[in-house]
Amino acid sequence: MMRPKLSPLRLNSLHSSSEWFEEPNLLFANDMVHCDPKVGIPLYGPRSLGSARHKQEVHIGFLGTSEAVEHGKKFYEECACGVGGDNEHAPFPGCK
């Protein structure tokens, strides 16, 4: 008995479109604006800076083995002093 031949599957062509949206301006301290938080925060500070809303401390917690918690604490303490940048990454000013 001969099996009937199947015709090849024909798919419709895909059509897509895209649109570029400009980055919105973000507000920082002293009503300064910039579209990139990695630039705006080091230059101007967070929006709450100088207001009653601005927190003076940050609470963090760690969850894991005692060894993992120690590594996390050490890493956080190093980053709190700031992290240098390079050609691809902006520096992080720290949070001490």
C-alpha cells in the first residue's frame, strides 16, 4: 500500500515593526534632570536628598550559610566605599 505524499508546509511571512522611544528624564536632587540614573545619581544625588524623606541609613539582611553571609558582608563593605568604573561601566560612588 502506498502512502499519500504530504505537501510541504507553507507558512505566512512574518511582519513586524518597531518604534524608538526617547528615554524619559528622571528627577534627582535639587530638581536636576537626566535620562540615566547611573549618571544622575552620582552627579546630583537621589531625588530625596535634602528632604525629610531621605533615609540616613540602609538596612540590609543576609540569608545563607555562615560562610556565605560572611562573604556577603565583606563584599557589601567593599562596595560601600565605592567601585571604580572602566570603559564599559560607570563608577559606583558607594553608600557610606
